[in-house]
Amino acid sequence: MKARELPAENRLVAGLLCTQVLAQLSAYLDGELSEAEVEQIRSHVQGCTTCEEFGGRFATAVQKLREVEEEVAPDTDDRLFAALGLSR
Ligand SMILES: [Zn+2]
């Protein structure tokens, strides 16, 4: 890929490019990265308004999905058990 094909928003902050941060965002949110990697991504996001905005929205969306999942799962289990006539 030629350098000129990179998006204009792709900045190099804290030793990471925006594309590298975005590529690791899902692993970051899942807590799969090492402390050093997490620190580097945080440093980038704090110094990069593009990632701050995008990452903030992405994290909020993922958080909402997880909250819904956590609320629904136990209730679904209860209904399943009830439907089968079993007590827990
Ligand atoms: Zn960035």
C-alpha cells in the first residue's frame, strides 16, 4: 500500500498509527492485550482526537451490547428452566 492511500486521519501518536489502534480496539476492549500495549493505546487515544472520538463511540456501543447480554442471559435461563418444569 502506498503512503498516499492511507486515510488523512491516520496519525502517528505514541508510536502507534490510528489504523493499528483500530485494529487492536476489539482485543483492547476484551482485555486481551498486555499492560504495555494497553498503555500505548491509551497514550495514542489521549493524544489523537480522531481515535478518541471513534474509540469512545465504539466502546460505548460495545458496553451497551454487553449490558443487554448480561441482563438477558440469566432471565433467559430462568424462563428455560421454568418452561422445562425444573427448579434451579
Ligand atoms: Zn489515532
